[in-house]
Amino acid sequence: MNHEAHKGKIVRSQWASKMGFILATAGAAVGLGNLWKFPYLMGRNGGFPFLVAYLIFVLALGLPVMITEMSIGRLTQKNPVNAYHAINRKTTFIGVMGVLSAFIILSYYSVIGGWILKYIASYATTFSAPADFSAYVAQPVEPVVWHLIFMALTCFICYKGTKGIEKASSVMMPALFILLIVLIVRSVTLPGAMSGLRFIFTPADSNFSFDSIVAAMGQVFYSLSLGMGITITYGSYLRRSENIPRSCATVAGLDTMAAVFAGIAIFPAVFAFNLEPAQGPGLIFGTLPNVFGNMPAGAVFAILFFVLMFFAALTSAIALLECVVSYTMDDLHWSRVKSVFLLGVLIFLLGVPSSLSFGPLGDMLIFNYTFFDFMGVLTDNFLMPLGGIAMCVYVGWIWGPQRLLAHIESDGVSFKLKKAWLWCIRIITPVLIVIVMAMGIVGIARVVGG
């Protein structure tokens, strides 16, 4: 259970160890945003300059928000909705947007998780990928079945509570990095692989533009799982003695390392086979199977790659579900079993039209977006950034950051960069989020107008 009876009181459970907490939080952050989205955004936006912009925004945007969210979670010991309610009733809506984001994101994230499971099954049984990715996702039944299986696995681990999340993360996260290193060794030893490394690590005339800067900012928010209520939820299970700034820096470092490693695993192979690095989401499900097909023992490396993707997707999916489960347990007083089962069913059902939007519901458009894309637009361009801006403004200017600073520095913790954190939370971070949101709305206007 998430909450345990102790002398007649309900006590919030805690992470069993510092390492378990770090791996669980890193698992929440390291997901498809790193292994699926980051490589194709890098490919579209010119490689090295995009990487530099991304690293700058991890420091100026990612870390300040993560430290703030984790501190709010530990200070209040509550789920995101109750955490903000405890600070000020008028800020409850910030927590609601976070929990709602987690609920919606998991619905379409699980659909992609189902695709990954299908690829693992396909390689394990036929030693090859599905013949045509577009044709596969357009099917009305099979992708929904795999979506259901992925959601069931997520629910099973979440049902076990913080202990289950820690156990799963302590196996999957080290395995994820080991698999990445194995794939990197294979990729960089291919003939012609150096072109891929140059693309990642050397400045050159490229597709880098102002839109690329905005994409790097948005990717930091998505990749570090900010504004989704996850960091507040995981922070609420944290011991008082934990050094929050150091823990956040470790998680952000692991997250960034996974994204860069994914680039090193993918681009040398893409360049070695003279394929296009800037082709978007199809890079993973369309291009890479061609690479594996032309590689000695390609089916083995394909299984390793998609198992890696599965671990990344599952650890993030668990965190998204735990965020919503924490709310229903605290506020609605549901048991963990009831919370996991009912929410799992609801999230699965919301994901069904996302899955069908690649086939039978492809013509059902909301403001010119398919259902799958509209769910992403709703969370990425509105709910998460609005929550982030509201948090920064409230903590930085209204509630006052001194209470959080006092909490962060309790138990003898020294927060050496507190002045930089203050500058970021009050000015730099909200301005950056406003820019991301404004550019996102401009892009939406283009689609809606078109």
C-alpha cells in the first residue's frame, strides 16, 4: 500500500533508499522523450547546435522547476492537488492541471508503448519488424490490444506501490543504460559511422533556427517530466534528510545522458546506411528497422533496442499513473487496488481513439488535428506550460520562495546556487515557458487556419 497504518494514523510511505528514489525519479524522466523524441528533434534541428541549446535549457529551465516541484512535494507530503491546496486554496488549479496532464499523457503514451511491445514480439517471432509501420498502426484491433497489454503491465507495477516502483526501476534503469552502451558500440563500429558522430558533436551549417531553440526548450519540459505532477508526487515520498538540489542534478544528468546516448546509438547507424536523419517520429519505427535489417545479427540488436525503449516507456508510464493514483487515494480515499484498476480502465479507454486515429478515426479531426495529436497539443502547449508559469509566478512573487529555501536547506543541506535558482524561478524560467507556449500557439494557429 502507498499509505500504511501506524498507531491509528495513516502514514505516507517513503522511498526505501536514496538510490531507489534516484532510479525511480530518473525512470520517470528517462522515457520516450529521450529515446524517441530527442533523437528525431536533433535530426530535424541540425544536430550539435540543438544539443548545446538543450543543455543550456536543462540548467535554466529544467533544474529550477524540478527543484521547486520536488520541494513542494516533500514540504507538503501530499499529491499535487492537495500540495497546492495546502499552500493556498486559490492555487489548487495548478495541481489539477498537473494531474490532468498525467492522465491524458498516459492515454496516448500507452498507445506508443503498445507499438514497442508489438515490435519486440515481431522480432522475437519472425526476426523482422512489421512489414509496414503505417499499415500496422492503421489497423483497428491489434494496436488497441497491445495498448491494453502495456497499460496492464503499468497497472501491475503501480499496484505494488513505492516498493514495486523502486524494484522495477532498480532493474530497468541500469539495464537501460547497459543496453544503450551495447547499441552504441555496435553503431559506432559500422563503416561510415563517423559522419553520425560529427553530426552530433561538431558545429556546422545546419537546419538550426529560432524554431529549433523553442523546440529545445519544449523538449526539456517534456523530457524531465515537468508540469505533470510526477515530481511533486515522488517528492512527497522523500525523506527530510535528502539533498533536493543534488538529487535533482543527478536525475537531470542521468536524463540528459540517456538522451545523448540515444543520439550516439542512432545517428551513426543512420548515416552508415545513408538514411535521412531529419525524418521525424518514423526514425524509430520506420528507419531503424531498415538499419537492423542490413546489419549482421540485426534481429538481436533490434530486440535489444526495442526492449530498451520498453523499459524507458514503462518507467515513465508508472510515474504518470502513480501521480493520478496518489490523488484518488488521498482525496477520494480509494484503496490502491481500486485506484489502479479504475484509473487504468479509464486511461485505456481514453487511449483507444488515439490508437484508432491512425486508421478508422483518421478523418475525425479536432481543430484540424487527429485525436492522438490533439491530446498531445492539449498537454504540451496548454496544461503543462500554464501550470509551470503559474507555479513560478506564485512561488517566486506571491507566496515567496523563502519558505521553500528554508525547507530545502533544513537538516544542514547547503544550497549553493540558491541565488541562481531565485533568478530563474522569478524571471528567467517563466519568460522561457511563455516563449515556448507562444510559439506553440502560433504553430497551432497555422494548423487550425490551414
